[in-house]
Amino acid sequence: MERVLGGLKPEKVFYYFEEISKIPRCSGYEKEISDYLYNLSISKGWEVIQDDYLNIIIKKPATEGYENAPVVMLQGHMDMVCEKNEGVQHDFSKDPIKLRIKEGCIYATETTLGADNGIAVAYALSILDSDELSHPALEVLITSDEEKGMTGADKVDGSIFKAKYLLNLDSEEEGVFTCGCAGGCGIEFKIPVKYQEVRKNCCKLSVKGLSGGHSGTDIHKEKGNANKILGRILYDLYDYIDLINITGGSKGNAIPREANAYIAMNDGEKVKDKVKLWNEILKNEYMTTDSNITVMLENINAEAEVLERDVFKKVVSAINLIPNGPLSRSTVINLIISSNNLGVITQDEKYITLHNQARSSVKSLMTEDLTFVMEQIGESLGIECFISGYYPGWEFKEKSEIRNICIKSYKDIYGKEPKVEAIHAGLECGLLMEKIQGLDAISLGPDAFDAHSPNEHVDIKSVENVYNLLISILEKIK
């Protein structure tokens, strides 16, 4: 079969990226990709460990002349955010990602691409699979479940490693070195489901057409959150409908593009008029960020039990009261300090659950501020609030040897200064630096866009540029 990425340079990087694009690797379902990496390593004769959490650790000795150089860790994650456009027939548990090339970039077809963080895996495998490069001893760590909870990085045994320098390959902008990031946690509200009478005249109320994006790197772009928008609409319709079911979004770290509510109408004409007005309001509010936003009302010709009014009210109140988007900004640099993303709403036979992803570069603003606010919302509404999955941030260091080496390599290749920054997204560096004494870290990567959405794409030339930069960095570590 002809390779979609055949002929692209560096050849091995794109070969491995296409190979892993054939393998299911949604967050939480990494067994197949982890086994592929383990078996590949065995076949190549590399020293490899697969731990109980499906993390893969591969070690390669230093090349001649680098025997006394500091050990370097190359690190990325094997899992990807699995998102697809509505109505697309794609089963992430078995279907390969359908790659395509457009205008110098690699895209998937109606789904997320998985360049976040498949490109890191491809870089690492390409370097491991070369006998021509000069480099120190390498420890490649490819973690599991980064996108949902950083479980792999949290559970990996730090005593396995001897690395002094960490090159994290999970950044998405060429010419930018990331040297700090936010920490985060998950926050859930659970509202018990209680029903009253069966109703006819059921309809589906939908908010769709939003562009979505990464809840860390895109949170400052004021993109519409479909869950929050649906909450506004349901509050306005409260006196004219009953609520049957509500769902929205699919990933806590993705800004939700779609949300749906099944409703029974008490005043159909009033509801239709208000939906028409909401389309006008939202088109105006989101004309620059989400111009395709649409509110739809569809008759589904069914009957169903409706939720008790008290449950309906608690759900709508919680959605609207939850802080969302950027919550605090730095007064010194252009950086979001704290944020929250109401990423997912689910409903099962017991609960309606509101899933949030909170982030902050200042731990106390999350652990002694935002979580306090969330707990008080729960107390005020009489619903349960759960805080879980905290991971630490990565504090910017005034002095860093690996940063100096990276900057020199960049200047030698590009002839100009790189940008050095801290970001609001979460990276695994903080967790790994807690586990490995004295680890000095930096993060880099090629130009990639619209992560966590079906428009995700990566620039082909930038992939090559950053690979060459990575090789130069390794050559300079002696």
C-alpha cells in the first residue's frame, strides 16, 4: 500500500508517525500502542521496559566521544485526544487515522490527527533507529494517559532514570522553548437524577458549529464553550420547557464544540421564537471566533420521562455559576495564570455530572481559591463536588544549562534568538522533575495547530526543522 507520507523528510520521522497513526491510542486505551513500542524495541535490540502503567522506557548508549556526557531524556506521550466531527463514521478503537496532506501540512480526515503527541514518539523512534547521529546516552520515556490525567508520568518509577537533562517534545510552536507550565486538577459536580411524569412533544436542542480547541493553549482565545452556551439558553427557556437529558463535550481538556439537551416543550411557539433570537445573539457574540455557531431545535417525535424541576434548576444553575475560561492573567508577561474549562457534561441513570479541568501556574490560586469557589457552589446548590487528579506545575528557573544549550543551537541554525516562555497548558515536566533529582528540563516542538479538534494539523517543513534542531542540541551536550 502506498504511504501517504512517503517521500517526506526526515524519512524515518514520517515513517514512524504514519505507523503509529494506524494504531488505536485514545487516552486510557493505550495497550496496543504500548505493545507496539515494546515489540519494536525488542526487534531492534534496544533495551526496553514496559511498566505496569504501559509506560515505555527505552535506553540507548552514548555514541563515541559522548561517553562522559550527561544522560539525556527524550520524552513525549503515546496517547491522543480522540475527537471527530458530528456524523463521521470513525471508530477510534480500531480504525486507523486517515492522513492527508494539504498546503504543506498533515491533517487527519474529520478527526483529530494525533500529532499531539505522536510527533514526539516519531522523533524519538527515529533517533533511536539511527546509527549515524552523535549523542549522549539516551533515556526515552513515552508515557501513557497524559491527556486525561498524566497517570503514566505520575506512576513511573523515577529510580529507573539517570538523566540530567529532559527534552520534552510536547510543545507546538517552532522557535519557542517552553520552560514552565501550569499545574491542574479535575473538578466534578454530581447531581442525582430524579424523574417525574412521561411527556410527549420531545425535542432535541443543540448548540453546534463551534471551533473548539485545547483548554490550555487556546483558553485565552475566547472561543465559545458549547456547555456554557447551552446553560444560558436553558436558563432562558426554563419557564417554557422540561428537561429530559443533557450532554456536551467529550474531553475535559478540550473546549467543547457541541452540546445537546432533550426537552419537552410547554410552549412550543415561545421556545421557537427564543431559539431564533439566540441564534442572532450568538452569531453576534462569536462572529470572530466561532462564526459557524448554530442553535438547532429538532422534533424527535418521541415521549420520555422528564426530570424533576428541582433537578433541572440545579443543573442549569451549576452550569451557569461555574467559572469558565481565563480567571487570572499575569501583569508582567502575556500569560494566563488560572483558568477552568467545563469540558464535559454526562448523564446516566444515576447522575448528571459536570466535568471540569482547572489549571493554574500558582498552586494556591487553584488549591485555595478556585477549588474553594467550586466547593461553595456545590454547597449552595446542595450537590456533590469532587476534586481529584492534581498534578504540579513547572516553575520557571532563573538558570538552566539545557536552556543555554538549546538557545545556542537555535541561534547557530536560525541566526536569531528563540522565544523562551512559560505556558498555561500542562506538561509532564513538573511531575518528572519531582521524581528525578536535579533534572533540568525544556520543551520544544514543531508548528502544530488546533490540537484536540478535528482541524488539528502539523506543518511538514517545521517537523523537519525541529528534528534538525533536536539533533544539533544532542550533539552539543558533551
